[in-house]
Amino acid sequence: MPAAGSFRHRALRPPNTAGYTCATGIPYDVDAQRKNFSRKQVFPDGRGLPPIEILFNTSENHKLIAEAVQQMWRKNLNVRATLLNQEEKVYFDSRRQMNYQVIRSTWISDYNDPNSFLDLWITGGGNNQTGWSNPQYDRLIAEAGQTVDQAARYQAFQHAEAILLDDAPILPVYFYTHAFLIRPGVKGWYPTILDHHPYKYVRLE
């Protein structure tokens, strides 16, 4: 799933989404994960863990990301992964039926608000194709939808996102970005989270 924050502190949505930035995140800590494997003594140092299948839809970039994950898991955790590529239609069917172990997926916000990312994961939500469910998360998202107090709303989102990242049904990897080269004489063009730029407001001086 897209998201990422910094490489060492990953969150679900891009920072400053309508003024909201997640206060928590998933830390990048290989040593802690190795110790977690050993402490649980289920698969110490990854030994005995069957290969984990990573599903991705056809794209050279998606393939590169899956290969990078495969190599990092092997190097850092001694976890083997196999890669499965499916054409888009088959891939979407697999995702909808939750017929996968790990899946590469993405989300692009429909509107500039943290809810466009966070309401994806409510129980029974049409876009929640992970099987994850948390009643407290559902309650917080509902609370946020029932108040016009932005501070209270964003506080509910903070608590909800902390739950999501702690339970970790998803592993945020990166945010989509675009680089633009703008001449100084271009006016009325501003970077936006949705990357929408109504050209009727753009002018040359």
C-alpha cells in the first residue's frame, strides 16, 4: 500500500493532508524484528517459515518493488518470498476475493482530506480487501464523521491511524510524487496533494 512518511517512520497518508499529519508511524527497525522472531520462537531467524507469496499486477515498477521487498526480507530476516505477477483483471479478482498472502496495492485520494485514506479500512468497507477488522477503529472513524470540530475530528483520526499502523494489516511503502519544472513567469500554478491544476487559473507574465 502506498504511504511511507520517511524511510524510518512510515505512515499511511502523505504529510499535511488538509493540515493533518500522522503523529505515529511504523519504525524501520530490522534488529527489533529479528529479536521479535527469536522471542516468539515460532520461526527463529526465519527458519522453518514457508516462502511468502507476493502478488503484484503487471508493471515494471511494481516488479522492481516486489523484487526489492523479496531481497530485503531475505537479507535482513532470512524470510523467503516468491513473486506472482497477474494481469490487471485477474489481479483485481484475486484482491477482491482476498486470494493472496501479500499483495502490492495502491490508493490515490479522491479528495483532499485524511478520511479519503482512513475510511478505506472500516469493517465491511468496499475497499477494505484485507480481511482486517477492528471495532475501536470503526468507532473512531464514525466519530470523526459526526463532528464539525476539526480538532476533535483530527484527534479521532490520529487515534484510528495509530491502531491501523500497530495492527499492520498493511505495510506502507511510498507516496507517489511528481517533479515539475516551472518557469518564473508562470503564475497561478500551485502544488496540491491531488495534483489537480485548473489551467484556467494559470497565466504567463
